[in-house]
Amino acid sequence: MDPGTFGAEKLRELIGVGVNRVSLGVQAFQEELLRSCGRAHGVQEVEEAIGIVRSSGLENWSMDLISSLPHQTLGMWEESLRRAVDARPTHLSVYDLQVEQGTKFGQWYTPGEFPLPSETESACFYRTASEVLSSTGYDHYEISSYCRDGFMCKTTSHTGRTSRSMHSGSALPVM
């Protein structure tokens, strides 16, 4: 869920129809990074959304972060990881930005205009995520997935892959 369009009433409705896990698409905890990738939300909306989830009584919730954003530094990445850990989600997904043709970001992004971190820096971001999250009680169970004990995504734990319902709007076949 986008923290910019997320509210307590929407969460109550979801819980009321049986939803038992939500995922916040935080992406980063720096205003300049959120702006550089065209996110509609800012850090204040992120903090508000985290507060709403934590006060709702919903125990199982997830947060998504993205590394290798334009202008992102290792210090920024470490801050995002620290703030994510401080929020105490039961699950974290950490993705490395991939600029793909045909996507909105791929159409919008101009190489060189907003420099992306190098491959070496991206590898460092990955290692840092693994070190920080593993040292703070998260189990690394897939390339981009970390969870607290007992909160592994059940869809992937049974099949080793994600079902179509996990990615709204996906036109890819389930393999």
C-alpha cells in the first residue's frame, strides 16, 4: 500500500474483510530519494502509515525498501534500514532498483540525468541489508525477503515462488 493513500479507515475495512497482512511501499526514508523516483508520499506520510498499522493491532505487516535509487548513498541506505528495523515490521522486502524499458520509471528515467549507484555500490547495499537485518533478528529466506521468526510469507514457503495474487496487475504467468 502506498503510504500517501493509506489511512486508518482503509485499514479497518481491510481487517474487517479478513486481510491479515498489509505491506507498506515505503521505498526510502529520505525526501530527496522519494521525490527522485516520483513517489506520491513523503517521509511524514510514511511515519503516519507506520503509526496507523502499529496501533491497529495487526501483528503481521511488511515494509518494502528499494536500494540503488538515483543519488542514494550507503549512509542513506543504512538510515532507511535502521528506520525500518525501528518500525518493527514482521517482514521486510529489500529490492535493488532495476530500470526496465516499458515501465513508468524506465520511460521517465534519463541515464546520466539522475546517476544511479554503480554495480559495486549496489552489491554493497545488498551486503549491508543482509548484515543489518540479520543482526537485528530478521531471517533472510529469499533474495529480497527478510522476516521475523514465524512470519515467512506462506505463499513462497510452500512453492518457492510467488503467486499472481501477490503482485497486483502482473501479467506474468505463474511458473
